[in-house]
Amino acid sequence: QVGKKPLLEIWRSTLPVEHGFKNGVAFARNEHILVGQLVLNENDYPSLDEAAFEAYQRILAFQRNQGYKHALRMWNFFPDINVGDADDERYRQFSLGRARTFEQFRHFERALPAASAIGSYRSGLLIHFVAARTPGVQIENPRQVSAFEYPRQYGPRSPSFSRAVVAGPGRDRLFVSGTAAIVGHQSRHEDCLVSQVEETLRNWQSLFSATHRATGQQAGFDRDGTYRVYLRHARDLDPCLAALAHGSVPLEKTTVLRADICRPELLFELDGVTALDPA
């Protein structure tokens, strides 16, 4: 969390939790929810495309075999995310492998999980995930082109994720994908961190409104939620925090990580989980 060390994010359950490790997946589960992680060594595969394809094949099969067939949320971490030209860029290669997995399912665009893809400082492909026994409600942002409908200029396959997903046993949580200063499908405010933060918060507010229209529940930044900031340059920390506070993001519930983001021009990204209230 902001101003505190060490960084630690704890997810609690009021129900009994079982822990385990199976087929390379470390997991914890209760009656409703399965969380887990998979780490792959990229050197075992000819390309990041193939590593991503293998990782998602294994994760989705594991979820189904455990009885939690509905993917809700994925966090993807791998190094050098912006390295490579045109379709050889590593993020585009990752998106290709991920999409090839989801494309095996009919009407896959209607049930995609929320997701983030972040450049890491460790080797290998690390994926954290949340799945459930019951489906979530997919939420798209009217200010943005859905990621799975991006034009060809962004790679051989569009990124395969939903902007947000309403989930939980009572559908009382909103999982928001990594969200940045993108309007339509174009990045905005390339050289201004504060403007990117403000544009990103407008996208969050648009998602909150879309969630209310879809579910009848009120959404907003709240102290029962948890939020992650990914910041490209450490020097931007102070103006970033000031802009977030001005936008009513609860900083005491926010973790800030220095990380590269999926587009080289993006300086900031925000994801998180927030509670929903009946209207």
C-alpha cells in the first residue's frame, strides 16, 4: 500500500478454504471461488505466443476440472512487454497466444474475464487468476472500443479480455481490468501523466455507470475495495498520487507498482476490485 512496506495484498474468505498444488497450478478455493497462479519458463517454448497458449490451455482446463469453469479475472506478468517491432512486439505475441486459446470456445467474446497485462522484472510468464462456479456479468465501457474488437493495427489478434466483470456469490464485486487513458481505441495525453490519470478515472466512472445500467447496483471507489496502480516512471509518483486523491481514489487501499504497461506511450494504469451496493 501507499507509504507502507512490505507490500502485501490479502484476500479473505468467510468460508472454509482449501489450498493445494496440482499440474503446476498453486491454488486456493472455497465453495464459490477458485484463485490460483501458474508460472511458465519461457525458455521451454519457441515463442511467447506458444508459452501464452500453453499457459491459458492449462489454466482453463484446470478451472474446468476443478468445477470452476467461469473465468472472472486474470493478471498477466512477463518481462520486456514493449520489446519488438510491429507484430513481433511481445505484448502482441502474448495476445496472440491468449486469443488462440479463447477462440476454441463458441461465442468466447461474451464470457471473457477482466484482465491486466504488465511488464515484470522477473523472467517467465506469471499468471494469477480468479474463477467461479457461476458466471459473472461482463461489462464494457461505452467510451472505449471493446478490447476484443480492436482494429488490426494493434496486432494479429485483439486483446482477449472484458473491461470489467461483476462477480461474487451475490454478484457484489466489480473486477475492473487494467484501465488506462484510452478513448475509443486510441491512447490519449501521451506526454502528460496527470492528464492520463484523469482520463483513466473518467473511464472508471463510465464503467461504474455501465455497471449500474447492467445490474441495477451502485458502483464507485470505496474503502472495501483494493486498487493497483502501475506506473511507468518512479519520478511520477507524487503527481500520480495527488491526481488519484483528487479523483477520490482511496490511497490507503491502493498499491503502487513500478511497471511497464502494454502500450509504450502509456504512463499509468489502474485496476482493482470494488464493492457494489444495491440501488
